[in-house]
Amino acid sequence: MSRRPELTEPFEIGGVRIANRVLLAPLAGIGNWFVRLQARRHGAGLAVSEMVSSHAVHYRNERTMRELLRIHPGEHPTSIQLFGADPGVMREAAAVVAAAGADLLDLNMGCPVKKVRKTGAGAELISDPDLAVAVAAAAVEGAGRPVTVKLRSGLRPGDRSGVDVAVRLVEEAGVAAIGFHPRPAAVQHKGSPDYGLVRELTRLVDVPVIVSGGLDSAERARAAYRESGADAVMIARGSFGYPWIFEELVGGRRSSPDPEEIAAELLWVIDAAEEHLGSERASGYLRKFYPWYLARIGLSHREAAAFQQLESLEEARERVRGFAAGSLAAA
């Protein structure tokens, strides 16, 4: 029996070297350049962008081009995720993403959200394998660089058609890796992932298989890596307000961050959001970020809720500094 690589060991996706086997998953509405950069700073080997509409890229939507395709020089290698169900549009969008500087292109064939599925994209492509293969092949042709696909095990409980689609994507479309979430789209993030399905898939394809789903702690990520036989793990919700999960998995970190460290990280996020979106938009955007960090500092639900009503980023900064100082004084 061959030795299983450690999560700290490098691997390759289509010839692109990834420094370790712990990746940041595409996070819808969250995974912009500074969230990806944050994950890389804490040790992630690769960070995938939030999903980006292939139609928006194809038609050069101004905000999409300016914000969603923004890549920081310090985050390479990086992967931009596209979604869509039109091969021609996907081919053109893939070329634009490659020109923007992405090292890899990822295709979303796993999103369970109705508004995405009703367009024929996301997990809906699992129900039309021929179209899924056509979309992926077009992306490979347009990008001229490695293309990966993230998909679900199926659409409904008991459905394992995602395994068969994944095999076709590798053999017929030439995708360079598969990100596999072994729960059906219908349950979204509920229920237990079937890591046995991932292990089966690893035996059927000769490209890296990356397991995702249910990895909300370093302990669960390690267990999924062992049980699934996958080549790497992909962290999603486990990173919300806790980028230190990457340090735990690949950097040898053993202790949780103290309030001062958490506050410093949140201040970094506030600054980055302001740089990315401007003060006004960042104030609203950060409301979903604050509770993830503030709960770890020790704030109550009521205190965190009040914090979300702040309009001024400078006031937010002052309060974060005050919370950290108060925690240190009480220690």
C-alpha cells in the first residue's frame, strides 16, 4: 500500500503546483480577492473565487470585470470560478478569465440554489451530462489552462449520478481536477457527507479529487481526508471568521487565537473591504463578516447585532479596538 501524502505536501493540478493540500472553497458572495488573499496568508495552498456569471463576463459587465475578476499579485496561484450553461458563452468567458491572470479556471456544477439551477447552471447540469461535458470542453478550449469542476454527488437523496458525470468530465472534456461535495443538491448543507463516494471516484479518475462538505473544523477536515482517500480538502464554512483553520491544518498551529489576534484580523478585513468596495458599500458588506469574528472575541448575540447597525467604518474600527483592549484588561 502506497503512503498517503500529508496535507502539508504539494501536489499539481494540470501542471500548476499547489503548495499544500488545503484549499479555500468558492464562497458565494464572499470569496473576493481579499478573502482569498487572507486564506493564502494563513496557509491555504490555493483559494478559489466566489462564483462568477459567465454571461456577465462575456458581456463585460463593469462591476464583474472590476471587482469579481480582481486578482491580487500575492494570491497566485489562484482560481476563478464561473457558472453558466451555454458552451459558447463559457468559451469566451474562460478566455477573458485567463487573460485576467487566473492560473486555473473552476466551473460550478454543484450550486443548489434555485435561482442558479433554473437557468440550467450549477447542480442542474448534473441532470444533463452531455451539456455538462460540452460546457466543460468549451471552458478548456477557451481558457488554454487547467480547468477544474466542483460538483455534487447528485440532485436528490440516493442519487449518485454526480460520480458518473465527474468521470465523463475528466475523460471527455479533459478537466484537470474534480472538487466533489458528496451530498445531493436537495439537502444543500444538511445531512452527512458520503465520503465513501469520494473514495470510489478517486479510483475511477486519474486526476486529483478534492473533497468538500462538512469540513467545519480542522479535526473534521483531517477525518474527511483520511476517510475519502481524496488528494486534497476544500474548506468553506469552517473558514468563516476563522482563517486560522489553515494554520491548524498545514502550519502546525495548536492554540486558538486570542481576542487581540482576532481583533487585528477583523481590522485587516475592514481595511481590505474599504479598499475593495469603498467606505459606503463596505459598511453594508461587512455586516455578514462581523458576527463571525465578534463571537470569537466574546460578544453576545445582542452586542454583535448592535455592531451590525454601525454606518461608519471608523466607528467599527474603534469598537473592535475597544473590545480587544477590554478582553486583554480582563485577562
